Amino acid sequence: MDVQAGDFGLVRIVGDVGRMIRVGQWLLGDGFADFEHAFVYVGGGRIVEAQPGGARETGLADYDGRPVVWSTGKVSVTGEQRAAIVAAAYSYRGVPYSFADYVSLTLARFHVRVPLVRRFVAGTGHMICSQLVDQCYQDAGVHLFADRRRPGDVTPGDLYRLIR
């Protein structure tokens, strides 16, 4: 399998943070999948990922030794869309991370819509890793989910179920 720029990957996060995310995803109905983090591959061994310090470009080598599940061949995108996904990923570097987005995701899973929270999350001024992936694809005109979910209502578990 040849990973291409514009594909997304999922990886396990080790340690306490990974365990907290795994439990949170389980509470949201995602099960105990071992993939708690998502990123966009931008080519040349580089990725763009949302992190608590803000979205950043880094090397895929940071995840050496951990299994990565790729969207390669499982999400249909054109060459033009791939370029747009990569451009979008680069444009989100520095975007802050927001733990409030986890609150919104939890509320959404329980069908509770708080307008103030929805407005906060609807802006792309902050995002978690899975939201960054989904937003990059949306910016390129690719809608990963056909279930009419609101933008931003996506977890790493949702992305995993999409491509498994």
C-alpha cells in the first residue's frame, strides 16, 4: 500500500492521555479501538496533526514502532482533491486545540444541542485531531460522512470505523 499526500492516518496514543481518550471514545460509543489520534499525511514523510499546543507539521517518524491505519484506497479522492487536502492541512498549522470540543462531542452523542457550545465548536478557530482531518477533507470538497452529522462532530473512532 502506497500512502499518498492527502491520506489520513490513525495511530494509538500511549500513556495516560491515550487511556483517557480511549475511555472517552468508549463512553461516546466508539468502543475500545486502539486508535486515538488522527493526522493528515502531507508527503515527504511529514504529517499535520492537531496537538494540545496547536496544530503542527511534524515527521511521521514520531510514530515509528506504532501501527498506523491509513485511509489509502478506502476514501476516494482525486489528485486535485489531494492537493486541496494538503493545502488545507498546512493552512491549519498553529490552530489551537480545544478540550471544549470533547464536551461538544459528548453532548452531540447524547443528542443534546447547546447553541452556545455548537457555535463555539462550529468555528474552525480550534479543533482536535479528528476534526482537523474532517475539516481538511471538507475544505477539499470531500465529505467523509454521509450521515448528516454537523461539522466537527467526529472522533478518531468515527474515522476508524469509516476506513476499517
